Amino acid sequence: MMNAVKFSDESLKRFGEIVGRYPKKEAAMLPVLYLAQREFGYLSCEAIEYVARLMDVPVARVYGVVTFYTMLNMKPIGRHHIQVCRTLPCALAGAERITAAIKAKLGVGVGETTADGRFTLSEVECLASCGTAPMMQVNDDYYENLNEQSVGEILDKLK
Amino acid sequence: MHGYEFHVPGSGLNPKLETRNCDTHMDPVKIIIDGREVATTKGKTVIQAAAGVGIAIPHYCYHPKLTIAGNCRMCLVEIEKMPKLQIACNTPVMEGMAVKTQSPKVLEARRAVMEFLLINHPLDCPICDQAGECWLQDYYMQHDLTGSRFDEKKEHDRKREIFGPYVVFDGERCIKCTRCVRFLQEVTHTDELTVVNRGDHSTIALFPEKILDNPLSVNVVDICPVGALTDRDFRFKVRVWYLKKTPSICPGCSTGCNISVETYQNRIARFKPRINEEVNSHWLCDEGRYCFHSLTEGERLTAPMIRQEGGLVPTDWETAVQAVIAGLGAAAPVAGVLSGRNTNEEAFLFARLMKKISAAGEVFYRERELTEVEKLLKSPDRSPNFRGACDMGAGGGGFDALAGRLIEGEFRSVYIVGEDLVDLPGDGDKIKNALEKLSFLVVQDIRLTPTAKLAHVVLPSTHFGEKEGSYTNRRGRVQKLNPAVVPPLGALHDWEIFSRLLAKTGEKISFANPAEIFAALARAIPAYSEFNYDKLGDHGIQLDTQRHDH
Amino acid sequence: MEKILLRNIDVPDSHTIGVYRSRGGYRGLEKVLREMSPEQLIDEIKASGLRGRGGAGFPTGMKWGFVPKDSPKPKYVVCNADESEPGTFKDRLLIEKDPHAVIEGTLIAAYAIRSHTAFIYIRGEFSFGAQVLARAIDEAAAAGYLGKNVLGSSYDIDLILHRGAGAYICGEETGLLSSLEGGKGWPKVKPPFPATHGLFGCPTVVNNVETLASLPWIIEQGASRYAAIGTEKSKGTKLFSVSGHIEKPGVYEVDMGYPFKQFLQEHCGGVPEGKKLKGVIPGGASMPVLRAEELDGISMDYESFQAAGTLLGSGGVIVMDESTCMVRAAWNIARFFAHESCGQCSPCREGCHWMEKIFRRVEHGDGKEGDLDLILSVSGNIMGNTICPFGDAAAMPAAAFIKKYREEFDQHIREKRCTVTSSTSRVPA
């Protein structure tokens, strides 16, 4: 059950520091949402309401923000979020084959999460790594110059 | 078309507009629109300058009382020396600026915007309540009139989502102009709605589990230029082109919001706000908007009634009037209670009647606590014409003091006009006991209310929507009520009943209509001496320069 | 060719302040603080001819000059590190390898408009870049280049690193500002312009990473040395990100005006595997594509690309060989813009998706007579009619692909199938 969503003491301290950095409190919205996403795993409605209260802004505004940005998730995602770039330079380098190889290996489609919760597969737009295409981002890390074989080896290492 | 939105300049309760316009001056600026020289002032935008001379530049997202969003792109115009078309809503006028609103380039851009707005639209006009007052329809008829070139699968959105007690949303009809979002951010500051997602998945939404129920919520329906937000109360009742529209004044409270009473087959279908910057700007509160239901619906009295053994039985007016005068005359002391919804004209005659029969008259007045949002529009006083009635001499202290005396048993007979005292929260039971002990009770109302059921004589009257007359709001603005529907046969207007009663007391009285009463009251009451119905017009006039509240 | 922007990136530990300073780093900032008034600084940058490297090519000094000097409001400088234009990855290189040049440039720009608070808005996906910058900012603060009384000059400057959260539109300067204000990245209607009403309604300058990273060198070496490089109207060097079917993809620093064909052949090694060149997008995915035969005579500067019917844009060069299906390439780009449209204004919100749907149909064998003219009409109706330049960015490539490769599109429609076997079409999407 969802208990009252609340930052840990450490996150609360961090929240204070973040807000203190900005000339206006509302400017801290994205970093505070990151903080919440990190702490709660994803931005549930409860988490959004909590952030809205902390930030003194209407909850609808936070909701609009969360749904606007691709890196903010309102649903739980896998431990490793595989994001394969599908935009032209990567497509020219065979990004579709990379996605197909991952689909085959993990048995999930784009937008799906493996049953064990280990991986979520997404296709994303240009990640500014076109010179080393095809590429993917897994959580914070870039993996570049991929081929069907190397992508399998990378996934094997991600527990 | 839609030019009504430009009526009067001003801020309309939106503080963001005040700051935006704070550096505007009255410096004159001349610009040229479609070859015509237009005199305007610095700080105005092209769309405002054009509207000022009756040139309506098509638009959706622009609303004079909201901040500029610039998102619909319908108001694109050609401006000399500018390579791209510019949106008229956000282009400040500059001396000598030459604007074209009808050039081929402008018409093509407008047609293109129409086409974009319609590609994911369900084109369900036959079942849409907005049909007939939809800006998509109107502009389409003016500009496009061609078939769709969109041959793809339409994006679907939420249909019939209940946003709140009065508002329902159809996402597929929405053009994302964000008027509703801005209204809730900038006017009510309640922020219920936002735009979620992006691209063509953008849609207007409430936060999950929240509802749109602020006291001004239905204004989002009024400002929605399309059929995305509709009024649940009005939905599917009647096609708007069948509506007869009568300018009038909201009877919901003493703010005196200007309204259009919209009727179909002699029934009130809805209230819509009329723009009056001195009173309600563009807005109307939900309570006022729907007050006509309780004030007008239910089985009407169509004949006077008189109490005989076994109960109230129908009688004729002559008998009833005679019985009232005789009954009140025989059971002094008498108290008269006038409704705060009665007009000045009625109050004027009521005051004379009370004086004539030496009765203690009082007008109905009850105050309430208001929330911050309610304070934007609502008056604490629910009685729309308490101030006017007091001016007419119908009372002065409000009903509460009189109620105390009534409960104490000070009066032997009571004449109640248009108020169901037995139904009052709190004091209802005590008053009922007091009324039951009276020697003689007259109730004048439109229905056989619980109070009327206690009466010895019941006089069938008419409601605000059937009347002509005037209200004076709490700030002293005298405004005109107009009859929107015809009263049932057998009922008489309160002024007619008071006239008959006065005549029966021997008072020489012969008013043909409320205008004549108003002329009489203007002669009698100095504050009103300058006024007549013509002068009141559709927006009323202020009584005195010093605005003072009660 | 002189290396200005890439002068440090091959040096080991170039991201550290020690290495940066050992190579002359922060001398530009010292010079402006000690020797130059903000007005002199603006004049110097005007004289250098530096133009914005984010895509629009607006003269940097002039942009600074629009900021009112007497405004009582705070002023802000924002380094636009939201690099997201497909085919562009030069800013990422600078951020990761030469973060102090980005920081020094940002501080110089802040001084030029007397701003005391500057931001670096970095796209959310650049997690590593953000870490590098954060560390570099700490180093710079510790060394006294940031904070109160910088280098004893009594000038105070705070620098805040801000991460985006995934939205291409935040690269548009007013979309960026909306995002930095804590909202959706919705571009703002203009007027007013950011120079007077930017972040929180205060005067604001937004400059691209590459623009800012050019500043330290210009200050140190002098505007005239910078202006000596390049062409009459396109001064200095420019970074080009080269990707696609090219032997040596990567980021190249090129003197403005260098022959484009020679660059692709000699510096980038040409098209691999002996294949023939089919087309090149020279300035990021939003710029019109050029057919191979159109490259002759183009030099790498703003004016020459414009004369060829395209734009230099962000310098994101995407090379396509003969195996490329141009319908699929056009659809890919249309899909990008449909995905990234912020949804605020009607032509872009509705038009981008409309175009994407038609391109998708044509590529998948469901094209119809009239589809291509319809796309041209829709793109024309978007062009110039939107709140921000995104509409043009979506419309231009769509129209260019059809105009340049009409025969291939017609063939798709006629034969009701994709007629090119290419790396982009081997796997059905």
C-alpha cells in the first residue's frame, strides 16, 4: 500500500539545498522532480502531490510538467531502462537491428518491461551521439558503436 | 461575430492583465487596417485596435480578460514590412503600421489553421451542444467550406469526461486554446486544469481524482470557443438557435451580474453572462447561473386561494383582494415581508401599501460568509434588490429583526411576498409556529410553498424571469430586468397585486406598466430622479458617484 | 586549420582545471575583469563577427547589446547545453572534454551584460556531461573564478547547473526559459523578447555552448585574429558533427568557408565501402537535404549554404549513401518532429503528426496520388506560422526531401512498396 509519500531526511536536506540555489523556488521544479523520482522510483500521483506541496505550486501544474518530459515517469520502470536511439543518424547505422536484437533477447516489445522487472525497453529520439551510432542509453550511461552481438553482451552484464 | 467580447476595456478581475498593461498610456497612435485609418492608443494590440472600429479578426485563444497565449494562430495578419504573418493578439500597434486582415496570404493562413484544428475533430456537430455557437463552425462557414484533405486515422481523446458537477469535457472537440486553463490560473486561482502530454497527444486534464467545482467553474464553458467544455445542466436540452435571449439581471445575489436569460418554449433553459465591466466583467458564478431552477420550477399557482373549512380553495381575484384588505384590517398589528428579489417598482408600491395599512414592512435580507473565490463575484447578500427595496422605503433593517418580533408573537397578521419562511434553515420551525398562531396570514408566491399552505389567502404571482422592472445592486447600480417568459394565466405580477390592494384601500392608483411606476418613483425618490428605463439601457447606471456598500 | 574550439580536447585530463589553466584557460576571463568594461567586451565580440552557433547564426555581440543596461531587474545568462538537433553532437564533446571553456565563456557573457546569475541548461540525458560540468564548476569556484568578488574585481557571479528532463523543444531559447522557470518547455510568444523579458520576465541572454566556448580564445587572442578566419560574413571556425554513411564520423573544427565537398572527401574520408553519395543534410535534421550533385561549389559558411537552398544550422552533417531510402529517411525525421512538437500551437501540433502519418503510409506502400503535394501544402502551411522556429524546422526537411527525391517518392506510391533496400529499411518498424 502507498503510505504517505515523504522524502527521507537526507532528501529533505537536499531539497532545501536545491531550492536555495535558485533565484525563484519554482525554478527548482525539475531537480526536485528528479529527486522525487530517485527516491520513490517513479512519480506516482501521491509523489506529484507531495512535490506540489513542497514547491507551493498547484498540483495540476506539476502534473503538466511531469507528462511533458520524457525522462519523468508516472509508472514504474525496469531496473535498467534501455533507450535505443531511433533517429536518422542511428537509423542509417542500423538502429532498427539493435532494437530487434534486444526485443528478441529480452522477449519484450518497445515500451514493455521484462517480467522480472530487470529491463524496460524504449525507443527514443536523438541522444547526440550520432558519430558513434548506433547507440543506446541504459539509465544514465551511453553505449555507443553498437552491433547485434555487443548489445547482447552489454545486457548480459546488467543485473 | 464574437465581437461582444471586446465590449469594454478593463482588467476583468485578472491581476496578470493589470501588470501586463501597466505601461500602457493614452498616447494616440494611428494605424491602417485594410486601408482604413484607425485611431487607437499606445499599448493596444492590433486585435484590440481592430475590434475598436468593429473589425473582428478571427481568433480562438485570445480572450480580452486572459493573458495572451498566441497558440491558435487564427488571428495571423499581414503587416507591412514584416516578412512573416504576425498574430494580431500579440502585436502592439505602432504609428503608421499597415495591417491587412483580408489579404490572400492571410485568408490562406486562416484556412490552414481551420484545417489543422479540424483534422482530429470528430465533426459531430449533429450531437454537439455547442453547434450554433461554435467558433469552429462559424469560421469554417466564413473561410473554408471545403472537404477535409485529412485521410488518416484520427487521434482519439477522452469523451464525456465529467470534470465537475456542472462541466463535462470532450477531448476530441478541444482545440487546446487553453482559455479554460488560463481562466482557472488567472481569474479564480484555483488551477484545476492543465495541459498534459505534448504534440498531438496534448490534452486538457484535471489531476487524477480532482474535480472542477470552484464557485465560478462554469465560466470555462462560456469561454470555450468550441464544444469541448459543455454545461451538464444545459446539455441536450435545446439547440441554441431555438433560444430566445433576453438581457436581464441575475436574481442570485446583490452583485447584479448582467445576464442573458435564454428560453425555449417559454421555459428558461440557461443563464449566460453578459459583459458589464462595471459589474461582472465577462463572468457569472455557478450558484447564480443555476438559481433559476429553484426560483422558477415546480407547479405554479394559477388562481388565488382562500382558506375555508377543509383547506385552501381557489377563488377569484376580487374576492381574494377583498379578503386580504379585510383580514389585514381586522388583525392589527400587521407585518409585511417583501422578498429581496422584488423589483424597485414592486418595492415602491409595497412601501405605499404598508404605509396605507399601517403595517410594519421589512424586506428580506440574509447575509452569508464567502470564500475567497466566491468574493470575486458573489455578494454576501443573497437578495438581489435589498438596497433598491430599502431606497423605495420598503424596509431597512433586513428580515432578521422582524423575524424576532414575529417569533415573539408581536403581530396578529402577516403579509409575506415571495419568501418561503418556513423553509428557512435554522429559524424555519420557530417561524412556522409563529405563523400558525396568527389570526391572518397572506402569502403571495408563485407556488403553494410550505409557508403558503399555512395562509388564509394565497395570491399567485410571477417570478423574476416573467417581470419587467429594475434592481439596484449593492453598489448602487440600477439595472433593468426584462421579461423572458410569459407568466401562467391566472397569476399576476406583484406590482399588479399591490396596485389592486392599494386601489381597494381607496388609494388612487393607475399604473399601466412598470415604466410608469418607475417614473413615479423617480419623482418621489431624489436619488433616482434623473433616471428612466431608456437611460438604464442594457448595462444600467450608477446611482451616485460615491459607491458605498451596505 | 587553426584549432580554437577543439584546442584542448585531445589533451589528457582536459576536463580538469589544472590542465585547462596550463593551456591558458581563464586568462580570457581575467582579461575582461581586469581590463575591459562590459561595453568594451561587447564591442570586441561584435568586432570578432562571432555568430550564434546554436543554429540561427545571430551575431552574438548584437544579441548582448539588446539587453537594457539600466534595468532594475536581475539579468540572466543561460548557456544552452540542450543539444538535441539530430545529427549534432559537438556541444556534448565540448562539455565532456573542455567544460572549463564552456564555463569561462558563460562567465564572460555574464560579465558582458552585468549578470550576476548564470545557468547552464544541459539536456537531461547528458548525465555524464552534467557530472563533468558539476565538478568543473566546483573547481572554478574553488579557484575563485566564480562567486563573490571574482579575482578581486568586485564582480559577483553565481553559476547554476540545471538539467533538463527530455524535450527537444527546450533547445529553443524561450522553450528553455519556460523549462527553467519550472514549467513545460513551451516556447513563449514574442514580443517581448528574452533580451528584455526572459527568465522570470527579466533581461536574459541565451547562448549556445559552442558560441560561449569560442569566447575565451577570442578575448585572449583578439577579435581581429578571430575575424581573420573565415569569410566576409561568417567569421572564425565552426564545429561540424558528421554522421551517417561516412568513413570517419565525428566532430570537426573547420574554418568558415572551407569547401564542403573537399571536407567530406578529404577530412571525413568520404562514403564508405565504395558506395555513391546520395544526399547530405548539412545543418542538423531540421535543415533541407542536398542531393549529391548539389554539393559542388558549396563552402562551409552561413551564406553559401543559404545560397544552396539550405542552412548551416547547427552544423550537424548527416551523410546518406545510395542505399538509403529517402522516403524512410524523411519519415524518420517527420516522426522525430511529431514526437517532439510541444503541442502548444495549432499548425505544429496538428501538422507535424499529419505529415508523419502520410510519410509513414507512403513508405509502407499505402501512398496515394496527391500525397506528396499534400505534404508540400501542409509543410507550407506550418512554415512561418508558428510560435517558435520548431514549425519551420519540421516543415523544411519534409518539403526538401520530396522536392529533391520526388522520383523516389513517386515510385513508392506507384509500386505500393518501399523500393530501396537500405540500412534503414531492413527491419520493419
